[in-house]
Amino acid sequence: MFQDIIIRRTRPGDIESIARIEHMSFKDPWSAAVFAESLTYFPETFFVATRNGEVAGFVVGGLEDTGEEIYGHLCNLAVAPSCRKQGIARRLVEREEQQFAIELATGVQLEVRVSNRDAQQFYRRLGYRPVLRFAGYYANGEDAIVMMKWFR
């Protein structure tokens, strides 16, 4: 199953495919312009999964330095509907975590919709734990759960 999946850094030519997957995956999708801007800010922590040369999924992350800690922020993750339930999202998150660790992050933070129980379970299986709730975080007013995973 994994033999035909390649995880690599995102290239500018991937943005159109990423935006298409995003629009199939989320109620309030990021635009192609936001992904292009993210690639300029986070070229080392923006990855795609490809199958037979086609983008099957992506993960966008960035590093944040609080002055006391450096931690990764997993900003966006999606897999094309036809490629889900094949371990691609897990591999993308693991690659992102590896890059964060290389960059000396002590952990990873992400936000997930309160209503998205499947995503919460997915992240729990990967070792993430809820730490707080942001009221009205999303454009439609829905709350977000902040989840963290510590490397040490």
C-alpha cells in the first residue's frame, strides 16, 4: 500500500492540486493564493504525498518560537477523497513531526473543529492530547480544540 506513495516537499506546481483537494475536504477552504503564500513562508515544512506523480494529500506546518519553547504548528492537512483510509495522512503527519524535531521543536500544536470527532480520534491515535478550547475560532463561529503532542 505504501510502496507507491512518495512524501516530498511541496513545489509551486503542486498548489493547484492542493487547492482542489482542500475544496473537496473543508467547508471553509483555503484559497490557492493562501497555499502559495504558505509555501513562501514555510518551504521546509510544507509536504505533499504523491501517488503515480499525482498529489494525493498535503500537510502545511510552521515553526513558532515563544521565546521559551520552539514548537511546530500543524496548520492544514487533507487527503484526496479517493485516497483516504490508506495511511497517507498518518505518513504526512509523521513526516511533518520529523521535520519539526529536526528544527528543534519540543512539540506540535494543532486546532481541530469541536464537531470533527474523526479528526480528533485520528490525532489521539498519533499521541496528541486536547489542551484547551478556543471559542468561535472558525469563520462560522464553531469552537476549536487545541491539541498538543510533546516530543520530550
